[in-house]
Amino acid sequence: MKVFKFGGASVKNPDAIRHVANILSNYKNEKLVIVVSAMGKTTNALEAILNAFYKKTGKAFDLLNELKEAHYQALSELFDQEDPIFDSINDTFVEIEWSIEEEPTETYDYLYDQIVSVGEFLSTKILAAYLNKIGTPTTWLDARDVISTDNTYREAQIDWKQTAEKMNKKVPVLLDNGFVLTQGFVGGTSENFTTTLGREGSDFTAAICSYCLDAESMSVWKDVPGILTADPRLFKNVVKIDRLSYREAIEMTYYGAKVIHPKTIKPLQNKNIPLFVKSFVTPESAGTMISDFIEQRYPPMVVVEKAQALLHVSRRDFSFVEEESLSELFAMFKKHRVRVNLMQNSAISFTICVHDVPERISKLLEALENDYKVVKDEGLELITVRHYNNNLINELKKNKMVLLEERIPKTIQLVMKDIPLMERI
Ligand code: ASP
Ligand code: MG
């Protein structure tokens, strides 16, 4: 049995849906679990609806109507007017209408998961109905019935034992009747509330399915030919990597390579399940294989993370920043969900590079205010290079100011800022 994952771009419009269905119809003889994201930019649109509702801008229903329009337009191109999918999609939208009818009383994160998860319910209902319509038998599976999580809304943690039990009870039986298609990104609590696994979490869902069902392999179908040595929108001379070890893939995604969700690789590595990153544009090409195979040499691989900040933390009582303060600081970072990307300490100061999520950072700074002085540098980028060489590093540093640099064998990390040009008066 294999697991396939299709992202939002692969189902963004009726042509894309037909194309995916076409790819899938070539696998009719295989047992396939298919994990699908929301169509195109639907997740962003749902976030905008939620924000409008939560901030009471009065625009929530207008935004919802736009999203409905887009989905109905796609439906009318793919199905006859009498097809039951119209009712089913309508019912799904009604759930959002109910949630945003009255004043918000629940927490933002809870509402987020109830509303934003709907994108995946819509896309999977549409694709499953279309596959059945063209004669590719497919069962639609509600991810909440098999992916068990705690109630950390927006970043739900998986209960692996329960998930494995539920999946093995349900999925193999369904696979006897054809494909099983389910939502990425979504889980459910023991009280039957919907949760989400974090943005771009559908890859992780596919890895959970692969791990729990002991898949032969997992494939992520994308609009790029495979894993590239850098983001082609930022660099020239980018090449595709044919094979990558789990370890390399974990390092790259952890430091921000957007090609796969960082949590995806570890469960696959634990069961030695190969991961293929393939192009849905050219489905016959090989893509990249991630496995336990270790290459002798890798080309330099560059990951750029924008929107970074450096926080320089020192104690107000002038004492050293040592174990006790450090453990207190880390507890605060965790509490405020501030992720540390890089750190460096000296006797009296501790510097961390973090994603600059303003609402989280400002709460963290408030909490530290009494005991710590914090100076913040903003507008930075963090560049991580695996398998670097000095020429490349010098190239990357051109016109940049390096605020923090860390080198370990095979990896260099640079926190940098554009050098402001001096203007003559
Ligand atoms: N639809 C969700 C998102 O855009 C999950 C995913 O695409 O993986 O973040
Ligand atoms: Mg997506």
C-alpha cells in the first residue's frame, strides 16, 4: 500500500482536478491512500474570513461568499447540475455560516481549527466525487475519525498509538473497494472537536498515514521537479537533487526549506519508508527520492528564512545569563510559542534568532520585562547552507551585514541584514 499527497496547487481549479484524477487513474491496480490539501489559496481565504469575523469588520460573509462562488464555479465545470456533490458542498459551507453567525465566544485558536479546516473537507469531497464519477472507485474518509490529537488548537499533537489503532481498523478494509481519500492538515480530539496540525501540515498527515499503515512508500506531488538546491525564485543555477538521505532532508526542512513540512521525514525514517517528491506537471519523471541511502557528496544547499529577528537578552540585575536564567527563558519561549532558530551566549547576554511573529514576540517581551532587558534587531534573514564552500559564502554575504554567524562541519548559518546605502545630501 502507498500514500500519495497532493497539495493545494495540484487541485486549484477544474483543469488541475481533472489532471490529478488522470494521474491517479494510472494507479488503479494499487492500494492507495490519498491525502489532499485545500484548493489553491483556500486556507488563506478561510483565515481572512475568520479574522474578519473575529475582529468584527463586517466583511466575513462577503469573503465567505467569494469563496463559495469559486467552489461552485469549479463544481459546475466538473459535474452535472443534479449531482449530489452540490448539496454536500453546500452543507459544508453551512457549517462555517453557523460558526460565524453570532459574536465570537470561543478562543481564536479553537475557532481557527473549526473554520480553517473546512478547506480540506471541500477539496476532498470534490476530488472523491470526481474520481467516482470517472470510474475510479474512491472512499472519502473523515480524517477526524483516524487522526487522534490533543487539543493544542492550530498545532495539535498526534496521539500515535490511538491513531495507529484507528487507522488499522478502518483503512485496510476500505482499500479493498478502491482508493481511500482523506484530508491533510486535519485531526480530531477525543471529544470530537476538529484540530489542525499547523500550516502546510498535509505532508505531515501523509507521513502519519504512511507510518501507521506501514506504507511501501510515500509520494508528495508538487509543482516543482523535485527537491532543488535552493529556491529558484531567489537563486540562479539551481539544480534538482536526485537522492537525499533522511538526515539531509530533516536538516533542510528544519531550517526552513519549504518543499516539505519539517515534521514529515522523521516518522518515515523510523520505518525506513522512502519518500518521493514528484512533479504533477511531468508525472513520468523521477523526482527526488529521500531514503536511508547516503550520497558521498552533496552540492551546496541553501535555505533562506525571511522575517527573522535577533533578541539580545541580558539580566537587569547584571548577573550572568547561566543555567537558571536559560531554563527560565526557554520555558518562556515555549509558553509563547516562539521558536528558536539559532542561539549564542556570552557571559552577560544571550542572543537568539527567532521568526518574527509580532503578536507572539510582544507577549514574550512583556513577560520578560521585569527581570530581563531585551534588545531586538528586526528585518533580518537567516541563511543556512549545508555543504558550503567559501566562494558561495562570500557571494551570499555581498552587500549584507552579518549579525551572527555559526559554523559547524557541513553547516553554516548566517543572520544578515541588507547594508543600508548611504545617500548624499
Ligand atoms: N491547506 C493547509 C495550508 O495551506 C495545509 C496544507 O496545504 O498542507 O496550510
Ligand atoms: Mg497548502
